[in-house]
Amino acid sequence: MDVLLSLLKAFLVGGALCAVGQILIDRTKLTPARILTSYVVIGVLLGALGIYPKLVEFAGAGASVPLLGFGNLLAKGVREAVKADGALGILTGGFTAAAAGIAAALFFSLVAALVFKPKEKG
Amino acid sequence: MKMTPEEYGRLAQKASPPSPMGKNLLMAFLCGGGICALGEGFRLLYQWLGADEELAAAGVSVTLIFLAVLLTGLNVYDNLAKHAGAGTLVPITGFANSVASPALEFKSEGFILGLGAKMFIIAGPVIVYGTAASILYGLVLWLFRLY
């Protein structure tokens, strides 16, 4: 039962965050690149204000999987790094926290580009 | 026939097909929710296997990124994105797709300035502004001793 409830909460919160993105695409002239960038920056802000961690606690992957969660992760990384290393953490925190995701995306994409054929232009 | 821009706007609106906004919204909600629920499933699985919270969350990101890149390579993700809109864009899988898709497309322009450079066409700004925001936050934390 707990598992079903967790999945449902992730579905509803994650779906709602994506629906907001869709409204932005349909109602404004924001391009996908701008939406992704704004979501990350807003995620940093909501993480810094302590709002987003509460949503992650409630919805798990429903909050951490949308790119707002990536911003929240950057904020969390900086907070922990400044606590541990002082001023150096200002520079290292964000990148360190984001490293796994960015490195994975870059490496997997490189391998995919080598293995797969690009789609036919039509 | 002469008419003001407002009149023309009303006429054009009347003649154009009904906006698919409701359908777009529903598709984004269902697909985005589905991807997040899949992520939550992996998170629960990794925690059940003994991962702590942080490791499980990182594992979810890496797993979803792997799947998104694979589906991009198989030309499935971009087709799905045509219907799902923000539902496949906003999750971390959309970020992975934004790296993999140009990497594949621009391979023909060379490995350095094609594949290697074009990978960052969307990921670049995301990383630049995300990192800048985190540095500003770090600066505030450090200056005001908020940690």
C-alpha cells in the first residue's frame, strides 16, 4: 500500500510540474531551452528558500526527477559544501552535486552517437 | 473590406481550429507523471536493495538518463516528445534527450565541433545558469554565515 501511495504521489506531483511547463510552452513564447534553463534556476531558488526539499520529502522522485529537482540538488550541494569546506564550497558545491547526472548524460550520449545511426531526415 | 487589427484577430480566431491546449496539457501531465512514477519505482527498488537516500536519488537520475539516451538512439524518445510536449521535456530524461539528440544529429559534422560541441546546445545554458545560481546562493550562505 505504501508503495502504491508513493507512486501515486510521484505521478501527481511530477505530472503537475510538467503540466505547468506545458502551459508555459502554449501560453508564452518560451522555447524548450529557456524552459529547461528557467526550471533549473527556479529550482536553485526554491531549494535555497527551503521550499523544494519539503516537496521532495513529500513526493520523492515526483519532485526530484523534474529539472526543478536538479536545481534543488545544486542548492543542496552548495549548502553542504560551504558547511564542510567554507569559501571553496561556493565554487565546488553545485558542480559536485550535479556531477553524476551531467557526466552520465554526456558519456551515454557520446556512446549512443557512436553506436546508433542518426534518424533519416524527412 | 477594411477592418481593424482587433476585428481581424477575432475573425482569424473564429476561423482557426480549436486550440489543442487541453489535450496538450493532459498528455504532458500523464507522460511527465508516468516518468516520475517510474523514477519513484526505481527509487523504492534501490532503497529496498539497501541504498541510502542520496545514493538512491543519484541512481534514479542515472537510470532515467540511461533509458532516455537509449530511447533517443532508437528514435523513440523524439517521437514520444511530439505527443508529450513538456511531459518529456521537464523531467531529467528531457535534459538527457537534449544532449543525446544533437550528438546523434551532428555526428556527421565531425567528432569535435559536431558531436562534441553540439551536445551542449541546450545542456550548456542549463549548466551555465544553474551553476551561476548555485554560486550566488553559496556566496550568500558564506557571507551571511547561514550554514
